[in-house]
Amino acid sequence: MDLQAYIDLGSSDEQWFCDKNCGWPFNFTDSFFESSFSTGQNVSLSSDVSAESSPHSANGFSKCLLLNTRSIRNKINDLNALLLMDSFDIVALTETWLDNEFDDRDLHLEGYSILRRDRRGRRGGGVLLATKSHLPCVRRYDLEGFIDEIPPWYSPDKPKPVYESENVKAYWDVPIYADQQEVRCNRVDARIVNHMCKRVVTLEMSCPWVNNRTRKDEEKTLKYGPLRWELRQQFPGYEVKQYNIIMDALGGWSRELDVMMRKLVGGRSTDVLRKMQRAVLSGTLNIARTFKVVV
């Protein structure tokens, strides 16, 4: 059944039942469907999921659905009807109004893995994420602990301006003074000079909005082109490489960043990225709280 047929039936006075023997009644609400179709969208797969792993994906994208349900208890049949009409790889529900007495099986979301965080102590709230079973999904409990904290979370480690060993020297937020030409953008976030490998690495970090991640990477590369040229003059024979560490405001990153971090920190890349993600998300959450107070 397409959406228009459903709306026509929902607005009619005739009683009807599903012809596939599911027994769904005639009195569904069409408001649930209208909101769902306006919020469904395509988003990129995570870095460790290929397009081939999702039978409903196209060109490397999974189909996602976001709904503010205001109690899913009385809309379970509506949700299942929607998923029959259009298959979604990821379903996110807010305002589920569930509690620990509600069993996931009562949602009848066959073929999905379900993660929930219910509001405790009072009515309302709650979020739910359902992902197709073939998609790998890991619950990040380390990101749930600071949800109710007011200050943003930061690593307790404070970087020093300069770290130095016999063969390597690292600078944090220290400007580079050009000898050969005028360089206006001369202050990358960090740079590492490795005399043993004859290599200079510059690191530039940014936290743009989700849609601007690729553009920000291009901007950083173009912005520091003259600086990279200057470093090649200062360190003749050295390889000069710039790494742009871009993580968006919702904690997302690209597959390229996964590869890049493995080159930079080896086996610690996952732990480093997760700590970065925690700092980014807590900062975004703190901004949202501040805006809410101001408004």
C-alpha cells in the first residue's frame, strides 16, 4: 500500500483490515506518517560499514528514519506499517515514553537490533535506536555518563608548547616564522619534526557542522599551502605532510580519518578518536544547554 492509499483509507468512514492477515485495524492516525516522511533522510554509513553490506543502500548510503513519537506504545502498529511501505536501515525514535517494564519484543521490529535509554523517575523522554541486524552497532556507554553533567568534558592532559627528544621535536600551537616568503597563516595546531625519518607533519583540527566536513578539509589544505612550501625550504630533503583532523559537531568522522589516525598513533587510534568524540559531543551539548537557558 502506498502512502496516498493509506491516507485515503484513514480519512474514510469505512472499516478496513490488512489483507495480509496481520489484523491491523482501520483507525490508524495519518499524522504519524506525515511527520515520518518529512524526517526520513539518507546519511553516510559509518567508517567500518561498506555499501555492499546493506541491501537497501545505494551509492554508499543507508536509509534512516527519525521520529518524535510522543509515546511509541500506542503507535507500534503505525511504525510497523511504515516500515513495510519503506524499508529503513536505521530507525531513531525520541520521546518514546517507555520504562523498564516494557519489553523490546512488544515493538515487533523483526530484523532489527534495538538500543534504548528510557527516562527514569518521571514520565516522558526516552530514546530508541533500531538498526538492521546486519549492520554492526556498538553502544557507547562512555558517552552516556556525561549527558547529565553541565560542564563540557575535556581530557585532563594539558599539552605543553614543545616536546623534544633526541630525534623528534613536536610543537603545539606555536607559530612558524617564514624565512623565504610571507606566510600569513603560520600557526597550525601542531607540527612534528622527525629528523630520523626526515619527515615534517603538520596537524590541523576542526569541528564543523555535519554538512561542512568535506569542505572544511579542503579549506584547511588550501589555507596552509604556503606554509607547507616554507617548511620544505627550511627542511630540504624532508617529506612535508599535512593531516586535517576533522570531526563534525555531532561526533562523526570520515573513513579517511580512521586511516589517518592509524598512521599517526597506531593501535591507539580508536581510543584517541573516541576521546575526541566525547569532548566534541559534550561541547555541543553544553552549547545547546546554554542556548536553552538564554531562550
